Amino acid sequence: MRRVFGSYGALFKSAALCVLMCHSASAEISLEVNQGLAGTIPIAVEARGSSSQQVQEIVKIIQKDLEYSEKIRLVGGPKRRTAEFIIQVSPSKSAYCMNISSSYRKNEQTGRPFCLSTNQSLRPIQLRAVAHQFADKAHKHITGNGNVFTHRIGFVKEISHSPKKKQYQIVVSDFDRHGEQVLLDSSAPIMSLTFSPNGQHLAYVSFEQGIARIFMQDVQTGHREVLASFSGVNSAPSWSPDGKKMAMALSFSGITKLYIMDIKTKELTKVTSGQSIDTEPYWTRDGKRLIFSSNRSGSPQIHTYDFKTKKIEQLTKYGQYNVAPQITDDGRYLVYLSRIDKKLQVVTQDLKTGDIRYLGNGNFDDTPRISPTNGLILYTTSTGVKTMLSIVSIDGSIKVPMRAAEASLKFPSWSPVARKGIN
């Protein structure tokens, strides 16, 4: 095992799922955007007064970024005059600038140009950083909300050298998988990645020395430490909103229950009790509750634990197998995996109306993760022998698969912190 810094197959599909089931019966990215239900605001993106190859590339990246928005519909060619907003990119001596006009015909500028100071010869990773910042700025200006364009993701890359030899890497990259950096290279399976609230650390489960342990690793320096190495199960790390504590699933008492660890003191507090299997905790944004998977109702279902009242409530009522929960910051949408036709599928449940939407690809989905902007879900899905990353919007209108021919991509996590600067 080695750490690398830049500036299980079926047996190990998911530690948390295994617990429930056992105790209860830089590749080229292919974008397939389904905007049939999206695109209420027509937008055009173009170069302004320049044929520079770098400007053209920035325009292409902005266009591709905006395809992830369920609120924007890109128009071009003869239809560009129907655009409600025109985004124009231009260079100057020491900056790239973006101008947003409210109408193509009137060319009315809606504000001062947004410029990023830089030289005119950027490395590809810097060029993409400029474009991502422009796209995010434009999206916020037009819709009132930012998007994921300046956020990073982490995931596990599983490379098969032979049937008996596999390599596992922790990789971080831009949200669209460009600019990959390897943080950890290991011959042992890795799973359950999760970024700290400030984006500076990753927690994960590694099977080094043949046992599951929870590690915490500094993203920049690579320094890491073992947080949980108890007998039995050590799984499903989840950061508290303030980053000072971590919920986890441990079985040293004889049955897998939820615990909370003070990261500084390593003091453990037991959260759940009884004979059920409790796992996959996820903190709500306000820190007042944990959402988790449990078979306490007879089959695996999603429950919530209230820290103040100490009461547990079941959230899912339909289906016999619902696991891997997450919840949007406003508490409106519950995202989880539901077993349908013997396959796990990504599902959203509107906790206000009770409506359920099935969002998966019809294959075997895993590890749904809600974006920091709450509009997108990053997850893995099977493509036969390998698994790939995929992004789907909460309303299902946007679906973007991200294939990697050379490896299986697993256990993704969003960095909650947007990147600034272009270095």
C-alpha cells in the first residue's frame, strides 16, 4: 500500500449491506443528458471577439457543465436568438472574462463582466477551473442558485490486473471526473468514502491486514490515522455537520449498532440499542437527527433517530428492502436504495407528499450521494462486469453516466467545499 499525492467485487459490495443481508434473511467521459423534462430557460454560450482555441475550449466546457442543470436548456445556431440569456467569453491581456446579456437581440448586459486574472497560456487543468467557475457564476446569476461545477468528488477505482490480483485507489477529481489525483494506492479493498464538512479530510473503510478499519486521511498531506479498529464490524463512517464527531456502525458488543465518536478524544457514545442491526448512519444538516438503515421492523428499512427525544421513527413504508439513506439539507427529499426485481435501484421519496420516484438505470445501483447543492445524486451503477459513476437529478430529468473502460468506479462522495482559484 502506498500513498500518492498530486500539488469488493461481489464479496465486498458494501459492508453495511452485507451486515443487513447476513443478519436478516481519466477516461473519456460519455455524456448522455436526458433533458426531456428540463430546460425552462434557454441559454446560449459563445466566444466573443476571439477565435482563440483556449476561449473555444472554455465555451465547450461551460456548455457541458450547464447540461447538468434541470433549469437550463442550451440553444445554438438559428435558435440562439430565442435565448433568454447569452453567455459570452472573451480574453484580455491578463484575464479571461465572461459577460452575461439578458437578450440576444438587445444585447443588454445584466451586470459587470466577471473576469479571472491569469496569463493566456493555461494548463488544461487550469483552463477547466476557469470554465467551471464561469459556469457556476452564470448558473447562479441566471437561476439564483449555484451548482456543482466547482465541487470535487472522491471515489474508489478498482483495477483488475488478473482474476486474483486487484488494485484499489482513492481518487479525487473535478465533479466531471477530469483532473484525477490518486490519494491512496492499495492492494486491499476500500469502501465508504466520505469527505469532512470542510473538505480537508476523507474517512473510509480499508481492509488492510485482512480486517475492516475506519481511517481518516488528510486530502492535502496524505497523513492518515485509524479511528476505529474494534473487533467485528467497523463500517459506515459519517461526519457530523460541524466535523467534530463521526457516526459509525460497530459490532464489538455482539451486534451492529450505531455509535458516535468524538474525533479529538476518540470517546465513543452508543446511540441505538436492542437486537436489530443498525447501520449506514447519515446526519441531518441541523445535526439534530441521524437517518439510518435497520431491520428492526423485520426487513431492512430507513429510520430516523432524534437526539433530543431519543425516539426512532420509520421513514420508508413501501418495499421490503430499503437501505443506504441520505436526505437533502431542507429535509424534503429522502434518497435511498430500494430492491426492485432483485436489483437495488436509486429512489427518492418526497417526505412532504409521500411521492416516490425511481431514478436508477435499471441495473444494480449503489452508494447514492446527494450533491452539496441538493439537486443532483451521484451514485454507482453496474455495466456488466464493471461499475461506473452516474449522476441523476432529483427530478430525474438529467442523467449523466461517467464510464471508465479500464476500471470499476465505486463508493463516491461529494466534497462539500467549492474550489476557488485556478492553480
